[in-house]
Amino acid sequence: MACGALLTFWSSGVQARMQPSETPARILITNDNGIEDGRLVALAEAFADAGAEVWVAAPAENRSGFTNYAPATGEGVFRVKSVIMGPRIRAYAVDGSPADSVVFAVTGPMRDRPPTLVVSGMNGGANAGESWIGSGTVGAARTAAAIGLRAVAVSGVPSRPVAHHRAAADWVVDLVRAPIVSELQAPDYVTVSFPELPLDQVKGAVLAPRANRFVDAVAEKDGQSGEWETWTLKPLGISEATPGEDMEVMSRGFIAVATMRVGDMELDRMAALARRADVLPSWTPALAAPSCPLGVGVEDAAAGARVFQVAPDGVAQAIGLKSGDILIQVDETNLVGLDSPVRTMSDALAGKSCGSEVALRVQRNDVVLELTVRRLRQ
């Protein structure tokens, strides 16, 4: 697709909209601003009015900048509550990130019939150029695409005036009917960035690659509080936008639409490197043996090996050995009456390692104790 080519007609009202084709039957909508954001509600209502079965799973609170981070998914526990949003819309507030919201929906209430499309947005702040990397809106779409679902992320829709929300939402409905989305296959996904303009000043939508503008900056130390220093990042300049890239077309009043793909692997280079034998060092680890000694000083005694010192934080202290205790048996080895009970005990412990289970019989005054050691090394 040629960069800068007209994608679809944009209208701030209901006139001159493109002829609709089939609306995806089952839509999952999420965002990163939170489920109460009016732009998400407008989007859900627009798809419901277009005849779609609409599900919403979105963060209970603002989770902007969470990228693909999914803490609830990592813990394996989702805390959610049902939200009343309108007719033909089932909605859940999720105590988690945008990515968590997607995973919850497709593994929970939508598991038996997954969504035919995931739409993330609409939120403010266009995720154009390099800013998409930190976007929770784009992160939710990436998560959906990684799962194997078609996905679109929509950003940059202003919060005011509220009356414009529905116009933007209606255009998104048209967008998902258009070939750029209807022919989409995961792991590809689509991002949409509105320009920072009132919607009645938007000129149209174009396909535009993402700008990769280098920002020259310097971080300078300008304060300290205790051990912590404060360094302030000061931009020195930014490279010019290249004609046809998203930042440039947005500056001219156009919506920038880009096709993206999940996965940062460079497969061609990896395949070339795999044919060589010298690209990776050999694995010859020299691992130190774990040490978890009994942690006692012992000396020979007629009744066995007498403890005269117990090391702090050692195994002996943990199992309750005390100075003056006499070790009379180690596993099946009896230490009583030997010429060198300490030497015999050392031989009995030879070969034991961390995790070995060793039975000890200990005499304390007139009482014989039986102890089990599970972390022992000679």
C-alpha cells in the first residue's frame, strides 16, 4: 500500500460516509484511560447501533503507559465487576491493565466464542512516531494480536467537545468494515492516530509509516536529596519529520493509519547466523558447590562428639543444637566410645550435600533428642 494514499473518507457528521459492508459480529472494546471514559462509551454505543454484539473489558482506573504489562495475568487472578453501559453492551471493569483486560475477556466470559475483532481506544494523545512503544492502548491491541485476534488501536481523539466522540466512533465502525481491517490477519494489527485538531478540521485518513525521529537530549544533574540524585532530561533538538510519515501527515490534518505486526525477531539474520558455528560461546559453567554446613564446633568426648560452639544463622542453630550437647549418632553411625568420634562424624557426613536428610541423636544432660537435618554439607 502506498504511503500517503487516501484510505477512507472522513466526515465530521453522518453525511458522505462510505457505504457499509459487514460489521464484525462480536466486538471486544478496551482502552487505557479507564472504563468510564466517554470516548470508550461512544465507541461501544456506535458498534452496538451498527448491529454488533459488544463486549467491554477495560481497566477500572486510568492505566495509560502500561504497554503490554499484564500484572493480573501474571498473578493468575482477575478482580472484575459488571458495569451498566447500555443496551446490547456487556461491560466489565478490570482491576488491571489494558492487556489484562483483553486476556480476562478472551479467557473468561468470551472463551467459548472469542471476539471477531478487538478495538482498543478511543483515547486522547496520538500514539504516533515512537510514542506507540509505551502506549497501553497499542499494548492492548498487540496483546490481542499475539493471542491470534484481529485488533485495532485508536488514539488521539480529543476529550472535548463530547459531541465529537460519536463522529469519531462512527468512522471507526466504517474503518473496521474497510479492507484494511476486514482482511486483517493476526499477528498483524492496525494503529490509528488522530491529529491534534477539532474533528471538524480533520481532512481525511491516509496510510503512513511511523516516524522514527531521533530526539537529541542531555541529562544534567541538578539536585540531590540524601543518597538520591535528580537528573533532568533536556531536549536539544529533534529531526525533521519525513514527508509521508505519520507525524508529518498528522501535521497536515490527516488521520495516520499504520499496519503493525507483533514480534521483534529478525528471522533472516537469525537463520544466517544459525549456519555458523562461532556465533555463540560454548557453555562451560564453573558453578561453585552450594555450602550449607552444620555450623558447629565439636571436640572428642567419651560419650561422643561434644558441641562447644554453634555458629549463628547455621543449620545447627536452626535445629536447636546448643553448646554442651553431645552428638552420639549420625544416621546409623554410633559415635559413643570411639577413639576419634569427631573424625568418625566427619566421615559419616562425607558426600552429604545441601538437601540431604541426616538423622542426629543428641544427648542433652540426661535427655536424648532425635533431630533431622535437611540442609547439610560437610
